[in-house]
Amino acid sequence: MVVAALGPNHQCRILTTQGPTPFEACAAPDRCNPASHGSYHFISFCVCGKVRRHSVNGDEIERSGWVEARPGERR
């Protein structure tokens, strides 16, 4: 099981990952990495309901933090 930190007292446990889907938009707008754009997009779902988006292009990977799911995003 994959575990990732979310705040000081929370550990996300990835339930499932959706993708790959075609690239749509920057996964982490606050630290956008254009080299990771143009190929694939994945969404990881935590058991708590948070999601983490990944943009992948070869060795370049851009990850968002754990955030609330957008309307329509389901695990």
C-alpha cells in the first residue's frame, strides 16, 4: 500500500489510480512544470476522498498535493 503525507496528522492511503488519460491541464498550477505536459495524466484517489493529480511526459513528472476531488471525479 502506498502512503503519502497530508498534513501533520494524516496519511493518505491510495485506494486506486485512474489513467492514463490524455494530458488536459497543469496538475500543480502553483509549481507548473511545462516539461511534464503533453503526454499522460493520472489521478490517484485516497480512501479519505482526496485526490492527487499527476502529469507524466517521459521522465518528467508533475504532482499536485492532495486536494478535494472536482465534481464528477470518482474512484
